[in-house]
Amino acid sequence: MDTTTASYKLIKKIKDEKFDVDKLHLYNLMVQIGIRDLQVAVVDSTSNRTLLLEDYVLASVKTHSQFLDILQALFEEHHLLMAGFWKNVRISLKNSKFSLVPSSLFVKEAAIDYLRLNSKVNTDIEEVLYYKHIKSDAICIFAVNRNLYNWAKGLYPNADVGFIHQSSALIEGITNFEQSNKKNTLYLYIDRFKLHILTLKNNKLEYYNQFTIKQFNDYIKYIMLVMKGLQKNQQKSDVVLWGYIGKQSPHYQEFYKFIKNISFGDRPSYLNFGYLFDELQDHHYFDLYSIHLCD
């Protein structure tokens, strides 16, 4: 299927042959919503098999009302997203309105104050949410437009619906990866127009931040800046990379000029994939897959 409308376009779809529409009550739905894109994955809760992946590019809009109109149109025209029988639904939000706080310092009543340290928040139109990390000592406080929040929550009144921030999915996913990696590693996730950088220390979050990318040189600038701040040697430190970059791309070759010990991250071992997913590179969609770890 190659869906193209004035407001969105389906650019990637993988559907496993074992997908059974009569078993939605056993499936977990994962949706990741960005300003200009949206990803969907479906996982069988009984086998942890990934059954569906879709990736959409959304049209650029100037108001949140227009943005919500695009999402509503996409969902209404989709053959599955409006179904209400999922076992659980996890919705991940990609935005810059978030703050990470150690759990020992977190006070629920002060959530908005933590968030205001990093971003402007309008409580008249935004909902302030938080997520307690399972494998880290961090709590992520984030904001979401209230109309989007109420609309998404209202779609699935009979399912267990949870909201997280993209940063939480990445932190949970990389913490899980580090359990087998066991290195003093700098982790990169290259999103569309964003760079995410993470480090862990003793299986706990040491550093996380996201950077807006306007030109390719920004990647190198921010990576070098963070490595210097963390006192990591660019010639000796291990760097693991996931995201929207090809293994043979000129961008990767440019990375290699500055970072000798750079490698691509693997597809997560906690999910199973059929042969149809072989057309995807293993380091793609790491943030989407990692939503599975966020309970």
C-alpha cells in the first residue's frame, strides 16, 4: 500500500504474515507521534513478535489544530488504528518539552516547576505528564497538547493507554542494551532533524540531551561538545549509533573521520522479527521498538 494524501504519506510498511485481525486483544499497539512524522508498531504480547511497522511523513502545518486534523484523518482512514480491542496502547511523543529528574528529588506536585526549568509551558492548553523509568533512577516530566492528549486517550476507552516521551523509550532501550554491552559507551540516536546523545554509568542514566540539527556539521559539533564535557576521547571512546542513517551513506563516512570506534547498534533482542523485517536495517526504528519496554 502506498498511501499519499495532501496531509500525510506512508513511506514504509512491513506486515508479518502471522498478523491476525481476530487477535487484536492479544496485541500491543505502539504509536510514536512527532511534529512531521508518525510511526506505528504492533507486537504480539504472547510471543513478543513484531507483527506490523508503519512509518508516515506528515505535512508541515502552522497550528496545532491543523496538526490534529492530520492525525485524525490518518487514523480515520487507517484499517486498524481506530480499533478499540488492543491489549494495551503506548503513545510516545516527540517534542522538546521535557525534563529529567532523579526520582529521589521528584515531588509530584512540583512536576510543572521541573518542566519549566527547560521549556515554556502553557497549562491552559497543555497537559503535564510524567513517567517513572523502570531501569533508571530518572523520572521524565513532559508536556502534550491537551486536545491531542484527550483525543488519543478517548480512542481506546477499553484498553490500557499510557503516554511517554521519546526520551524515555530511548533511555529504557539503551539501558537494556548496555546490560549486554558493558562498555563505557557514548550512544547516539539520529532522528529526523534531531540528534539524541546518551551515556550511562553503573546502569544508571548519566547524560541525555537532544539537539536540533539544521545542517550536517551540527552533528559533529554537538557530539564533540558532549564528548569534551564528559571527558571522552574521540579516538578511543566507543560510540554506538542508531537511527535514520545508512551504513554506506556519506554521512556515516563523515562520522567515521572524527570517531574511529563508531558502530551501529543492533535490533533489540527482547522482540522477535519474521523474515519480512529483513528489509529494514537493524539500527532503524530503535526508539519505536523501545516503547515496548515502557510499562
